[in-house]
Amino acid sequence: MSRFYFGGSSNSSGSDDDDDTLPYPTPLQRSDFLAPGFSPSNYLSTLHNRHQTLEDLRSELRSRSQLLSKELLDLVNSNYQDFLGLGRSLKSGDEKVEEVRVGLLGFRKEVEGVRSKVVERETDVKKLVDERVEIRKQIAVGRALVDYEARLALLEGQLMVETAGKSAMTNGYDDVSDSDEDSDDAEEGSYSMSISKLRKHVQQYRLIQEISKGIGENHPFITAQVPRMAKVRNTLLLDLSTALQQAKTAGAPGVDRVMKITRIYADMDESAEAIKVLKSLKAA
């Protein structure tokens, strides 16, 4: 049987009571080993007050280790079937993971296919939209060309300009009648040229020029109408020159009329022609 002591010197007493056997210390508690942050060295340092020899302490710890090993073995034996089932489930789990992976790859491939179709459709739609925009532009140009031709033909008719292949497309454009003349004609008297008509003719001429700029002066149709526009311009300048001469020869009563005609020249952007006519009249 092991002996226990209180930790004092063996020579402190010589009586026979020192040889008496001490009672066993309490067993080591299992809960001590389950404490969080368990440290063997710290735990052994707390056993300095146990009246137990080092050999007995080792023996007790060895017994505790054997007991735990036996409990672990019993636990494995009692749950052996469960451990085998866990292994099989893990094995089948790999197969399921692989199935999921293959499924995801297939889904990804389908998504890529849908995405490529969407991109292709987007390209087609963009192309169609661009074609629609271009067609609308062409329609706008066509309408502008029709408007250009109709207004030019109407102005040619008003100025009595003879043009080969002259179009009669004047629908929607009313000719200037005597009833349309404004107050400028109230004092026309014996003048053969109506200022209101001259002004309206010049306005129509300028409007035709603006339409041609909107279409593009390099457009084949606009380029083909240059000779017609030149005849219209020359006719307008001739009418303005005649009106200016009549107003100039009228003397003082015709001064106001001269100013109105020169403003019409300016509206036509032909002020240089007005100066030329006035100089020629003065020289005469």
C-alpha cells in the first residue's frame, strides 16, 4: 500500500505515529480535464497540496488514461454501424456534388447560349432601327424635294418663266392675286410693278433657297435645278430693276418707293445689284 505524507521533513519526529498509513486522497475530477484552456503543467501545479506520492499520481493518471481509451473504444464499437454509414454517405455525397457541378455547368452553357442569342437579337434590332432612321431621313428629303419642286414651279408661273419640262405641281400653294396685295399697292398709281408682289416673289425665292440648303446643295436633284433657279433670279432682278427705274424717274414722289425696293433687294441678298442699278440711272 502506498504511503502518504504531509510534506514536512522526515526527521521532525521519531515517534511511531509517523509510520501510520494516511487515507487515500479524493480521485481526480473528470471535469477538471474538460475546463476550457486546460494546461497540464498548470493543472499539476495545483496538486501540490495533495498528500500523494509522485508515483501514485502517475499511476492514477495512467489509470485515467486507460479508462478514457476504453470509453473511446466502447463508443466506437457501439456506434460502428453509424460510422460506416457516415462513410458511405460521404461517398455518395461526392457523387451528388459532382451531379450538382455538372448541372451547374449545363445551366451555365444554357445561359451563355441565351446571352449570345440576346446579343445577336440586339444587333439585329439596332440594325433595323438604323435602317428605319435612314428611311425616315430619306422620306423627309423626298418631301422636301417635292416641296422644293412645287414652290419653284409656282414661282416660275408667277414670274412667267418658261422652263422646259415645267412641272405643274402647285397644289397647296396659292398664287398671289390682286386681292392679296397689301397697303403698299394703295399708292401704286401708274406703276406697272407691284411692290407687294415683288416682295412675295422674293420671299418665295428665299424660302426655296432655304429648302435647298436643308436638303443639301450637292444633292443631284438640287444641282439639276440650278439653271431654273438662275432664270428665276434673273427674272426677279429684272423686275426689281424695272420697278426701281420707274420709282427713280418719278422724282420726289418716288423716293419712298425707291427705299422699299432697295429693302427688297436686301431681302434677296442682292444689295450690290441695287447699287449697280442706281449708279446706272444716275449716270444716265
